[in-house]
Amino acid sequence: MNLFKFISILFVLLFISTVSIAQISPGELSSVHSQLEGMSNCTQCHLLGEKLSNDKCLACHTELKERITQNKGYHSSAVVKGKECAICHSDHHGVGFQIIKFEEKIFNHNLVGYPLTGAHSKKICVGCHTSKNISNPKIKAKKFTFLGLKTNCLSCHTDYHQSTLSSNCTICHNPNAFKPASKFNHANAKYQLNGKHKNVACIKCHKQESKNGIKFIKYNGLQYRSCINCHVDVHKNQFGQNCIQCHSNESFVITTGIKNFDHTKTKYKLEEKHISVDCKLCHKVNYTTTIKYEKCTDCHVDYHKNQFVKNEVSPDCSTCHNLSGFVNFSYTIEQHNKSVFPIQGAHTAIPCFECHKKTDKWSFKDVGKKCIDCHKDYHKDFISKKYYPEDNCLSCHNEKTWNEINFEHSKTNFKLLGAHATQTCKQCHFTENTDGTKQQKFINLSVICTTCHVDKHFQQFDKDGSTDCTRCHENDKWKPIKFNHNSTLFKLDGKHINVLCVKCHKPAIVNQNKYIQYKISIKCESCHS
């Protein structure tokens, strides 16, 4: 009997204990906290009778606590700092619950204190956040973490220079690409690049070799104090090894002694372009042989091939050119105006080559005197030659601006009066085609009003098949001041004189066209009932 009671009591206690545990725990912990299951572990995270404690979280997550203490990383940013851990990392939702919810695509990396710039911004997270880039053994042992990375380049990237240069890669490189080293400035090195050295490819001096079984370019430790450290002494030490006594960094072929020679001590002073001419181009035999120099053609070929010869004498090049270069010239507009073609108006803005170099050669003879020698006759076959004899465009245009027209229209059979005198040529003589091109018409252009203007009276006043608007209207403001009702079949007299026009001449619509009827019956019963 006693044994039965004991078993019964034990069973009840076990049942009550199980129900109590279920009521105390809100649910199973996630897999990462599964080692904390059981009532005896509650105080590992919770304070008795209170909510979760951040301090208890950080007591386990020491790597985060260290970052927060140093005020570094995402958990020290303004969006996280001061929050309860459970706001983002709640638990008791089951073993499979994902306690860290992280949206990689929208995460703002600036919050961790390391903005992603250049090529870094194109990397996926796992491209950097991988165990091989983590040096801390404790953090490295985690299945996955975003912690443990350092911000120095070599914590992720291989040291291509194998400790021969600074570990701060950003001194020479930028985040966009390692090649080229855009921030490197050779002026900061012990050896300054001068003269031709500036154009030498890096690999010419910094040779590729192998170090520790890896391809390697040597950037420091090079010998540079003597020219022969890099260059072969073609003189085989005949003149010593101090090359700069004779040569310069600009070119080996220019010797220092000759370059510094004072040519003013001779009868010909070197100026402008002549200063940079190689001595051998003039002194073809040796430096002491007498050479001619009085005329330009003593050395230079007449590029213009006698185009300027007068009376079998060729003028000196200095008439137009100077010593700063043949492409520079001093020939002025004033000089040109003394020629057979004075330069006026817009022609003064035209560069010489537009007229004188239409092929690969310059030409100054028979270039052209008429407009059509250079310009296309835009009105050919559209305007009668009697209005611009000898193809002289100046009959209408001027040299100042092509759009300014000065044509005496009274020479034609249509004198411009009133508003017609204020119109541009294009408004009457040019029409636009459906494809956007312009069509000009001058010859046989009809002078009948309706050729250009819409007949708002719809042929009510046609005479012999055409309407002459000027019978009633004047040219200035189109007012019908010439119209006299007494010239019609119905003279106005008596009360008719004061009747408004619209009382008799009513609007009409024919084929969707609205107009005023002027041709009406003159019978009395047509208006009066």
C-alpha cells in the first residue's frame, strides 16, 4: 500500500513539473542557443523576474562587446546603439528560427564605419566576409559571421610587393582598380624623373623577376646614382662615367657642349624655331664649314613653288612668316586688301585655309574672284540671271551677313507695298515639303492674291477665274477701305445707309466652311417679309 502511494505521488509531481515548465518557457530556443535549454539556464540570459539583459547577451558575445566598448562597428551606429538586443534578435520561436535577419541588398555598409567605394561596392558580401580573411581564431571558428575583418588592405588582399613597400596600399592605389597605380607620384621617390625618363615605361627600369616562387616587380632597392646602372656605356669609359658632362636627360644625341654653344658670337643669331634645330641640319659637313644664311631659301625649299614671284624675284619668307614657325604668319588683312580680292564683311572671319587650301596643297594663284568660285549658286535655275548678272550675289546679298537682303523688288512685276514690304523673302518664295526640306520658287511665281493668301470669301468675288483682293482691301492692315457699296448692283440709300452689314450679309456654312455671304439677292422680299 505504501509503495502504491509513493508511485502515485511521484507520478503527480512529474506531471505538475512538466506542465509548469511548459507554462514558464515561451518556446524552444533557436539552434544557436539550444545549449541554453532548461530552467536552470534561464538566468544565463534573463534577470530574475525581469526581461532580457543586454549585459548578459554581451557576456557571451564578447567579440561584440569589445566592438561596442571601442565604439566601433554596426552595433555602435546611431541606428542600433542603445537598443535592446531582443528588438532585433528575439528567441523562443523554435529550433529552426533565424535569429539574425539580414537583408544584404539594402544594408547600409556606411554604418559599420567602412564605406564601400570603387570596386568594393560591386562585391557580394561573402566575397569579403569569409573565414580566410579572419585572423581572430575564436571568430574564425564560427560557422558564419560578419565580424572579424580588418580595414587594412592586406587583411584581404595578397601583398603583391611582398613587404618591400608600405602596407598602406592607398598611398599609390585607389579603390576603383589596382592598375594603374593612379595615386603614385614618382616625384616622391628618391629618384626624380626628368627629361626622356618621364616617357619611359615602368617595366623598362623595374624589371619583373621571381621572388619566393611568385612573379614580382622590384620597385625599391634599385641602383640609380650612375647612368651606367641602367644604360650601356657606348663610349666604354673613354670619357668617364659621368654622362651628364656631355649629355642631358632630354636626349643622348644632343651633346651638352654644343647645346650650350653661344651662337650669337657668329654672324647669324639663332632665334625662335632655329634654336631647337639640330646643328647637323645646317652644318652638314662640320661646324666650321661656311654656309649661306642671307635668304630663307638658302636653307629652306620654296614651299609655295614660286607662286609669289614677281619680275623673276621671289619675296623673302619673312614678308608673311616669322621665326616662331611656318604655320604662324604675319600677313594682315590690310595687306590682303591691297590684293585683287579685298577682304570685307564675314570674309574677315574665314580662316585662310578655307580658301587657299582646298586640296592637300596651298594655292594663292587663281583662287577665284567671283562668288561662285567659292560658293555654290543656291538660286541657280530658280532666279533669272537678269536679277544677278555675272552671278554676282552682291546684287541681293552683302558680305557682312548672308541673311541681310537688299533687293529692289520693284524691278519685278510685283512691287512690295504695305505689309508685303515687311515680309522676308522666305515667307513668299520658300515652301516646306512634307519631308521637311525647303522648296524655293522665284520664276513664274503668280502675283494673284490667292496664290499665297486664303480666299475667305470662297470665290464670291472671282472675276475671270481669279480674285483680286486689292479691289476692296489695302496692303497695310487688310481693311476693306476701297470697297464702295454704291459700285455694286445695290446702291445704299435712305435707311439702308445705316443698316449694319451683318443684318443683310449672314454667315453661311458650306462643306464645313463658314463664311459671310456677300453675293445675295437684291430683291426687297429677300430681306423684308
